[in-house]
Amino acid sequence: QVQLVESGGGLVQPGGSLRLSCAASVSTFRIYLMGWYRQAPGKQRELVATITVTGSTNYEDSVKGRFTVSRDNVENTVTLQMNSLKPEDTAIYYCNARYSIAGVNYWGHGTQVTVAS
């Protein structure tokens, strides 16, 4: 079992930045894949960014060059730095962890990000 707790969401103007953090209840050295998903009203949950235990990253096309995912296997955290935010980035952002590629998904409760002027 992994418990994930997100923090750092909020309201920001277009063009602004936010930093999301996710703290895991276990050592993240054992977790193969961690990352972030988001769900906007009326839409399906979608991948935003993932990072493997060795540091390989994957990003959804619309966030490439604006968002950066990182993890700290000493502090057991995964972070999403979001720059140049757009209104279409508005969503609930969920932290995700998997022990293997085909493993069980563990989810946080989500944190709201709203981009509006």
C-alpha cells in the first residue's frame, strides 16, 4: 500500500507558475513509476507527466517545455513544476505511483489547479 498526499494547488493567472508536490508514505526507491495526471470537468483523466526510478521522463504534448517532473527518492516525493500556465491547464491534478509498468495504480486525493485572470 502506498499513500500519496498532494499539495501546492491553487489559483494562478495565465502565464503564472505553480509547484505541486506529492509525498509518499513509503520509500520511493521501490516505486518504478511516479507521476501526475489531471482531470478537467467533463473530461477523462489524462496523463500529464511521469518519471521512472532511474529518472526517465514522459510528458503529454501540450505541457512539453512548460512543465517539469522530478522526484526525490530520499525525501520520498515527486514534484511537478508548472510554468507558463494556461486556462486549459485548469483541472484537478492527481499524484500516481506504480511499482511496475503493469502494476496497481495508487492515487492521491488530488489538488485543484485553476488558471484564470
